[in-house]
Amino acid sequence: MPLNGSSVVVTGAGAGIGRATALRLAAAGARVVVSDVSETSGQATVDLITEAGGTAYNVPADVSREDDVQALFFRTVELVGGLDLAVNNAGIAHHPGDLHELPVSAWDLVMGVDLRGTFLCMRAELGLMVAAGHGSIVNMASNAGVKNAPDMAAYTAAKHGVVGLTKNAALQYARRNIRINAVCPGTVLTPGLAGYPEEIRAQWADMIPMGRTGTPEEIAGSVAFLLSDEAAFITGHELLIDGGLMYQ
Ligand SMILES: NC(=O)c1ccc[n+]([C@@H]2O[C@H](COP(=O)([O-])OP(=O)(O)OC[C@H]3O[C@@H](n4cnc5c(N)ncnc54)[C@H](O)[C@@H]3O)[C@@H](O)[C@H]2O)c1
């Protein structure tokens, strides 16, 4: 599915699913603005894309900060001339535990990055897309956006919020040639999770009907599809990518 010449911003693109998505979109011909709170991680992704013959720019931003997000999209327009596509991927989780013991700071942090960050980015992206008369956005939700993530109150609430924002905006902009969808991965072996002990990772895999965890590249492929014209009649959808976990 070619994305030749399209301009796209991917947040949280310095690692894991975001990096794999940035690489996938660049391989499909998009000009990719790689954004991450870590400038070094973002640059490493840009280097991988450039080495593979693609086009990418590093524009660091903390998605929970309004001034960072404004600067990100201002710089995006300077670098690539506008915005056709966007992937709001940046997100963090928190340590599992009872809600009554969840530190307020952990709630604020997760809500700030996962929900407020998605809102701030969508706000900027939709402004540019309305002006351009077209656009396609994919928000990175989670299985936790449609069901419970055990003992993770803030993460579950934030990702349900991301799915809600996706549906609300999809209908608001449906007649303005802008599509907005969400993907809901189950357990995906990103560098963060790869650090867990082998027996814990084996337990995760065992809980999944397909008997294995997902890969960042499998999520990236679905994101590329939803962004592309091959998904031209799909909006407001939350796509489960979880090896069957939701249905067991
Ligand atoms: N890995 C999974 O199993 C899984 C499952 C479901 C959903 N997700 C979601 O996918 C997304 C990516 O997850 P991942 O596993 O690839 O994570 P990761 O930790 O491997 O990478 C996340 C990247 O986001 C960056 N980041 C963190 N806070 C940021 C901020 N405030 N602003 C900008 N960038 C920031 C980090 O620096 C990092 O490079 C998240 O939204 C996560 O909730 C992951």
C-alpha cells in the first residue's frame, strides 16, 4: 500500500511500536517526522530510516506539554509542508496495584501522556487537516481501551479515553474527508517488555489464544493499512490486534 510522498508524524517513535511504525511508513514512501520525548532515541530511528533509503526528520516533543506539541506541528509544516497522516502512539503504563494505593502522581503522568497527549496532538493535527481538506489519523489505544487491564486503573481509563476520543472525532470529521481510527494491541514484545524474565514472558504468551505475543512490526502493518486509501471507508474503528485474547 503506497504512501508515496505523504507527510506523517509518529509520536513516541524512538522505540518499540512507534519506531516500527515509522520504519514501515517510510518504507511505503511517506516522509516521516519522528517525534519522541527522547531526542537520542528519535535520532536513532531517523538514522535507521535514512540508512534504509527513506526520508525522516527528528523533532523531539513531550506530548503531554502543550508548548512542545505546538512546536512539533509548527516545525512539521516547515519541514514537510503540511500534514497528511498522523500516528498518536506515545504512551506509558504504570505499576499494577489497587486503585486506593495508586499514587496521584502516577495517575497524572499516565493521563498526561496517554490521554491529554493524544488530545493535544489530535487538536493540532485536525487543525492542519481541516485546512488541507484531507487526512487520516491512527491513535494507539490498547486491549485496555476496550476491556480491563488487571490492576491498572489509570492505564485502563486513559486507553478507554483514547478509544472514546477516536469515535467522537471520527464522526465530527467524517464529512470533512478526515478518517480517525484506533488500534488496540494486546501484548507486544517491545524492548521495555523484553526485559521481563523468561518465565513471565512465557506466561503472557500462554494467555494468548495464538500462543505467542505480538511483534511491533505486526502492529505497524495494521497502522499503515488504516492510514492508507485501502481503508478509505473505515473510520471510528477500534482494531484489535491481540492474537485472539479479547475473545477467550
Ligand atoms: N507493548 C505493548 O504490549 C502494548 C500493548 C498495547 C498498547 N501499547 C501502546 O503502544 C504504544 C507504544 O508502546 P511501546 O510498547 O512501543 O512503548 P515503548 O516504551 O517501547 O516506547 C514508547 C516510546 O514513547 C516515548 N515516550 C514516552 N513518553 C513520551 C512523551 N511524554 N512524549 C513523547 N514520547 C514519549 C518513549 O521515549 C519511547 O521511545 C503506547 O501507547 C502503549 O500504551 C503497547
